[in-house]
Amino acid sequence: MIQDKVRTSTYAHFILTNPALFRDAIVLDVGCGTSILSLFAARSGAKRVIAVDASDVAERAARIVKANGFEDIITVIRGKVEDIALPDDIKQVDVIISEWMGYALLYESMLDSVLHARDRFLRPGGVMAPSQCKMKFSLCDATEVFKDRVGFWDDVYGFDLSTMAEDLYEDAIVDVVGPNTLLSEPCTIKDLVLSEITPRQLDFSSSFTLVSTAERRTKVNSFILYFDTFFTVSGRPVSPETDVKVVKEGEVILADIWPAGGKRAPQRRQSLSADRDAATSFSTGPQSMATHWKQTLFLLREPISISEGSLPPRFLSCASIFNQL
């Protein structure tokens, strides 16, 4: 996952270009993995960073921290965040950072653990990073995926093996589709504000209406689900009009942080204008460079015929999504 440029560079950009948030802060990194987010926080001026991971990668993270000279700032703890205690001299933290997201945002995610950490350790007014995630749902032309996953079995060396594809309509498919495959305006089926949401609210149902953008009558063979992620210095949600950052293939996305040659860019003075809470964000949707989360597709056994305009309102439950993954 560290090789996911969209994900890692967005975290890096938020942490390293907001020193006013991280300078002299106490930071908790939940599910630290290699400790890359902790290293970013230490470089941005954090006074202390507590990096927590339940797996044995924590031992390697401690060696990585020492190799980079941050052992006096970063403390690595192996254990579940539900069970650990903070170092004796620390009662609360100023910022919680975590890459907790799973496929379709919530499948096999660490969000429950992150919310537990928030309720136990985050000071009043502290910041969650990321601060908000939006689950997006749309009509999709997944013809290429259909050919690879379903149509392939129709004729295998002259034999009909289509039985092998029958269960695909009952399962969600994690794959990548192109930027021109969306056939409707994406709608938000769940808006997660990390400073407010509770574990009970993660079991949800959502009604939605999709507005077709097809220029002519066509058949839709799938729905698509992905998520957009936002970071704000205040931790507050972004305004509904805020557009997510879309990273195009081949776009240079770390130049402001590490210019050519790998040297760290000079720190810029942070603006004190109203722009100081401008959002940093990334999308896992098909318009953006692919991430390791890809997109989640739901193939339709019976395609839907659409033309430009709205489809009838529909209903989606969290259980119906994740029972298929």
C-alpha cells in the first residue's frame, strides 16, 4: 500500500504542508504499519508520535524509526489500540492519523478501532486525519470487466463453462474501470464525518436517485461504489460544494514536497486567510489514477435500459453491500 502514490502522497501533502497543525503536537498513528505516517508527522514538527500496530510489523517499524533518527519523537507500541495505554506522561493526543479504509471504504476496515482511539485518547477539539469520507454510488458501463469475468466462460476451448460465472452476480467485484465508464452523476450514499460518527451508525441503509448522463439510450450492466477522502486542518467536514482532488495518470503529485533530487522543499509560510482550512483530498473513483482500493462493482444479471434523466428512487443497505464482498 505504501506504493500507492495517490494515497501516500495525499497523506504526505496534508501532514507536511500543515506544520501549524503538527508543530509541537502529540500525534497518535493507529495501525501504523511501516510507520510512514508517523515519520511524516515527526518531520512536520510533532513533539511526540505514538505509533500503534497489532502485528509484528511494529517491530520493523521501530527499527525504521531508529534508522531515520526519530526514536526520540516516535514511540512504537505493538498491540491493539483498544488494549494499549499511552506512555505515562501522555494523557491525550492532539491529532489521530490513520489509513484505516478498506475495500468499498468499510469492508475489512479499521474504523471501529480508530473510533475507539478517538473516544479514549483524542482531546476535545482534536483533529482526525482524514476528517471525512464519502461513499459514492453510480451507474457504470463495466463491459470490459463483464467480458473478462463472465463472458470468458461462455466459450473455453469450445466448451460452455458459463456455470462458473453464475455466482459472480451474487458477489461484489473489486476491479478498475476507466474514467469514461460512469453513466450517471455519482450520489453520496453515506457521509462519514470522523469527529462525529459512531460505530452504530456504520450499519446503515440509504435511499438514492441516480441521474443518467448517457447521451443516448443504452443498457447499464453494473453499479459502481467508491469513496472520496478529505482532510481539513480544523477536522470539520468540507462544504457540500467542495470538489475532490482527481489525480490523473502520470501527474506529478509530490513535487511541492520533494522536488527533483529527493531534497525536501523549503517550508512555506502558512496562510492565515480563510483558505487555511482548504481541504486536501483524494478519490478512489474511476476518474482518478487507480489506488490499491480500486473500485467495487455490482454486476446486474438483467441490464437496465436508460436514457438521459433520472431513474426511479432505489434503496441500498450496508449489509447488502458487504455480504457480497
